[in-house]
Amino acid sequence: MTKLDAAIIGSGNIATDLMYKLLRSEWITPRFMVGIDSGSEGLARARSQGLSTTAGGVDGMLAEFGAGKIQIAFDATSAYAHAENSRKLIERGVRVIDLTPAAIGPYCVPPVNLDAHLDSQAMNVNMVTCGGQATIPIVAAVSRVQPVSYAEIVATVASRSAGPGTRDNIDEFTRTTAGAIERVGGAKRGKAIIILNPAEPPLIMRDTIHCLVEGTPDTVAITASITAMIQEVQRYVPGYRLKNGPVFEGQRVSTYLEVEGLGDYLPKYSGNLDIMTAAARRTGELMAKQMLASSR
Amino acid sequence: MTTHHRFELHEMSLRDGMHPKRHQIPLDRMVAIAVALDEAGVPLIEVTHGDGLGGASINYGFPAHTDEQYLRAVCSRMQRARISALLLPGIGTVDDLRMAVDCGVKCVRVATHCTEADVSRQHIGLARKLGIDTVGFLMMAHRAPPEFLLQQALLMESYGATTVYITDSAGYMLPADVTARVGLLRERLSADTGIGFHGHHNLALGVANSLAALEAGANRIDGSCAGLGAGAGNTPLEVLVAVLTRMGVDHGIDLYKLMDVAEDLVVPMMDTPVRIDRDALILGYAGVYSSFLLFAQRAAAKYDLSSRDILVELGRRNTVGGQEDMIEDVALDMCKSRGAGS
């Protein structure tokens, strides 16, 4: 079967985990990994899996591979590098899936709004934050039943799975996630809280989603909608599990989740990182499916 | 005691005291207490949501007034005292910090779990740049050994903190634990960097631990009038001041005026007595975050469970400050296992 060729920009933990996920894909073949350090472990792993690599950044890849070969690129570098990477790639007609916090393109949470981005053929979509990927589907599951005046999420991640980028700019997480709870989740107002927990052995990512609905909550319809949404997310993150709830108290609807990763490269407790790479893979695959169908 | 170095006392009833008040202190009470503390000579008074700037939430409780309303009302009335605000990165942001400084806050305390100091770089850096008294606040400090805490304190110092706190959020530490932690920081941080201690009275050691901290070189100590604070409260400030007076240590506060603030203004405001009941005792005994107390009691009442069992389970799961969402979750798990067992 024909697959679409993709490049992974970045050679860190996220990029490496994403590579292993894409190697199993029916729709995408990872062809290239782009780094900036020829000695990086990620590039060595990519070569051992048969990918071409360059330490010359996006320019290095474009010079070597030329236009028209790579059709989708996943950027797992940094917010600082993303704008330039994206500009160069889109110029060559490459569609870009942004795993950095840059958020040049619209937010994408696959079970909530990927269809809309496919319809509009967006050239750059942003994967929000790990906490956003884990919680916004639930906010949307509630808001599609009944208006949500306020949604608040608490994401607790193992200290070991919070990298220096997150730690250096933790406000970026709270702001971006809160904004996407409103824009994608459909809440009138959003708030996000992130907690790092250093327990050993590391705890699996936990997420709590509180929604305040307008009027009396329709408990049956909301519960059914949340159950269906969890199944939808489980299609690409099998370890996405309801721990407790939904609890209804007055206008509050609270859902308690656990997110366990697949352990492709990152450890299983890093559900926060896994859900980013899994959601990016899901986004790329549905884009590829659409592009292959239209080229036929 | 050999304490002859300069130190300041920092009053907590209008911030940590927001926990037992469920963040509902009326604006006029907040102002009246702050004014009375100022008149008593208290140099530093903290005013914020119990969980810091931006703490207004379902998870921690919505306050009667916004941080901005409280801060503007209080700051404008201070003659000598400086007002501080607490900020937990991950809950509040630099936007909240700028707002607080705009309201007239002269000191910001940036709090992280004791092993996660590196999330505070942005906020400590900005506070220092804005030219205010910048404090790093290492919470649940009983969970890390002194050498580890020192590394975290050095990080905060490198970001620009001019004071670093050992914060006994669970009221778990014994005096020797305080001595070891404060002593090592005093020895290894820059001589210009201040060291603070924030106690909780869950094992009735608030005063003793504060004295241990002073003796080990701390120059800022937190306490609260009538102890109003999370768990069994903070170190009762009027008691600490009385003890310091008896010891002949200069503290600059009018003891009788402070006693009157405690008795005439703070105690009448309490919804329930702040005391070492069995739940508060278990916080100190098992090393659990003091602010969990009321949440555990509410969950226990709702699900017909023992609040002590809930708190012990939260300790067993190594929860850290801010994980209030785990309390209902734990209660639901306990209901399930009760159902399975019967």
C-alpha cells in the first residue's frame, strides 16, 4: 500500500518516541530525522531504523532531499526554532504538525477538531500541550451536551517526565492550555493548573477535569458523552483511562483520568509525553489518508 | 539562646489563614486585621488566596474577593508594614505577579515543591527585576534531605532570590530536622542571602521549630496570629513573640497589641477552632500537606469515610502541595474498595 513520506524535525526524546510510533503506521513512512547535532542519540537511532538523517537542520534536509518528496513534517524542536522551520517547509508545500508551544497554526485536538482542520486543509496545526491533549476532549464531551461556563483542569505529571523546556516556561503551559480549553474545548472560561510530583517510582500522569455547566447537568447524557469520548481517545492512546467519575455536584462535573503511555521510547509513566506524540501521529495519519485519497 | 543577628517576623493569618476560612475573609476584616498588625509593628504581612495568586479555582476554592481587590484594599492602608504575596508556579503566572506589584506588594514569595525549584526561574527572575523583596519558598521540605534542599536553594539563589525558605508545609519536622536544614543553607548560601522558616503547628512544634531555625541562622520567621492557618495552623505569632521577649531577643513588635489582634480580631473570625484535632495531628504525624485538611473532612462527610484514613492514604501516595484534586479521587477509590470488601 502507498504511504506518505514524512520528516521528523528534532532528535530529542519526543522526536525519537514519535519515530517509533510512525514506524508502525499504515499511512506514513518516516523518511528523515532532522537534528542539529551529528552525535545525537536520536539521529543514531533513526539511522539504525533506516531513516536518512541530517545534522544540518531543515535547510540540510531540503538541500539533500529536494522539494516534493516529503509531504508531512512533525516539528518537535522548540518554540524558538519552529517559526522558521514552518515557513521553509510550507514554502515547499510540506504540511506541518507542530509539537512545540509556538502555536502559529490552529490548535488541534484530534477527536475534537481534526476533521475541521482536514476540511480547511490547514498547512500548520499545533498540538497544544500535553495537559491540553489529555483534558480538552473531556471538556468538549461535556460542552457538546450542554453549555460549559467554566472548565478547569489539573494535570499532575511525574517530575522525571517534565523536561527543561516545560520547567523553564511553565506559564506557557498554563496560558496555552487555558486558552485551548476555551477555543477547542468550548468552555466560556478556562483555567489550567500543572503539578510536578517527584514520587519514586514515578507516578503515571493524572488529570482532573472540572466543568461548571449552565443549568442542571444532564447526568445521563454527559456520562454517555464522556464514555464515548474516552473510547475515541483510546483509539490512539490505549492507556487513556477513567479512574473515577464523572462526579456530579450542583453544576460541577468532575472527571478523574490516568494517562499511561505505550512506552515506545519514553517510559510508560510519561503519559503526558506519549499523548502528544500519539496525537501528532493520529493527526498526521488522517492528513495522509486524506491526501492519498485526493491524489488517487 | 545565642540569637543576636537581625531577623524579621512575617505574619500569615491573611494568606495561610485563608485555608481554614475557605478563602472567605471579608474585605473589611482583611483590612482591619492588616491595619492592626501594622500598628503592632509587624514588618511583613502576607495577603493572598491561600494557594497563592491565581489560586481562585474549583480545585482550591473560589475566594470572597479577587487577589487584586484584597491587595489594593490592604496595601493602600499600610503605614510601615510591607505586604507580601505568595505565588505557586503552575497555578499563578508572571501576569499575576505584575498585578500584585502594581497593587503595591513589596515582597513576592515564589513557592515550589522542595525538589522542583527549577520551575521558579521565570517568576523569581521577574520579581527581582521589578526590584521587590524576592523570596524562594521550598514547600514540604521534610520530603528532601538537607543536601538535596541545598541544591534547590542554590538554584533559587541563582535565579535572584534574596531569601530562601525551608517550609514545613506538613508540620512534620522535629527541631533537629529544622536545625539540619537551616544550618546547612546558612553555611553554604551566600552570606547576603536570607534564610526563612515557615512552620505548621500540627505537632505543637511551631514555636520550638522557629527557635531552632533562629538559632541555626534564619533571619525570617513566619507565624500567624492565633495560629490561623492550614492544618493546626501556623506558628502562633503572639506566643512566639512572648517567648522571644522572655529570651531578651529584640523583635520590634508590641506584644500586647499583637495579643489583642489575635484575641479580638482573629479568634472571633474563626469558623471552627484552629487546634490539633486528630486530623491535624495526622497531617504532622504522616507528613501530609496541611491544606488538605478541610477537603478531606468534606470528602469524608460526603462519602461516609474517615478523614484520617483519607489523609493517611494521601500521604501513602506521596501527594504534594496543590494536589487537592486527589482527595475526592482517593475517597472514591476507598468507596470502591469498601464496596468490593462487603
